[in-house]
Amino acid sequence: MPDTDNPNVGAIFVPPPQTNANDIYFKAVSIDPEPIEAGSNEFFEIAQNPIVGAAADADGFSHEVIQSDDTKIKVRYGQVANIDTSGTNPDISLATEYTVQNGSRIFIQVTVNQTTAQPTAAQIYVDTTVPSDSAGTAYLQLAQVTVSGGEITNIAQTASGSFDMLSCASVHIFSKV
């Protein structure tokens, strides 16, 4: 047994007491304190926790491109590196509306401080061509739109969610959070 008076020996770890199952609260389910049999799922109920903020609609998700008119789109609220993406809004009715044409691509355009290599701004950018990254600007494509007969016929979503971003002020890497 180690000498506990020796300062080079760590303190003895004592695990916390076991929590009673009746005291546990899950956001996804609630548990009846008196199940009839072990392993039974008859007493689990799905909790009614509405999604708020970025994906307030039942089918919505961050940076989702949605049709708002015959040739117009909006982008659901999202963030890049904890920066709100300009042009999006938690209330989709307040998000910026963009006019698109056949082959339009929807991007997140991120401005990067070249001294600190940190993202400083993010906004929605729409164009029919693929822009090139530069030392101070990075692009992440969200979707490509098909317009036929004067209306949107398809929105091909290529990325969604909120993102983190790493940069060395010349190479930019996005990762979904």
C-alpha cells in the first residue's frame, strides 16, 4: 500500500455515491419510478421538448436552403465559428430572400483575419460560379439550385448544420458541429 504522507503520491480517489434512478432526469425520456419488470420499456414516455432557435420548424436544420417564392430562396439560421451567418435569422420569415437562376450555388462566405487567422464574419453568398478561396476569404457551398420554366424545380443541399472553421490564413477547413 502506498505511503499517503508522501507528497508525490496522488490523493486516493473516492467515487461519488450512486445516484438513485428516481433522481435521474433525461431530456429525451421520462422514467416511471416503479417499472413492472427489468428491461421493460412500457414506462418510458417521449418527452415533449420542442426544438427552438436554429431548427424551430419540424423539418428544419441550420443552413438549410429553402424555396420562398418561384425563383427565390432563404437560408435557415446557422453559425460559423460561433458567428451568426448574416442573411439568416432564427425567425425564417426575417431571413434575407435571394433571387436565384438555374445553376445558382449558395455559399457561406467567411472573412478571415489574416493576422490572427480567425473568422471575423460569415454571410450568405449566391452566384452561378464557384468562387476561389483566398487568404482572407473562405467559401463553403450549401446548395445548388435548378430553375426551369420560371420556377425552382430542385434544391440540391450539399452541406448543412453549423460549422467550426480552422484557418492558417491561407488554407481554410470547415467542420460540422
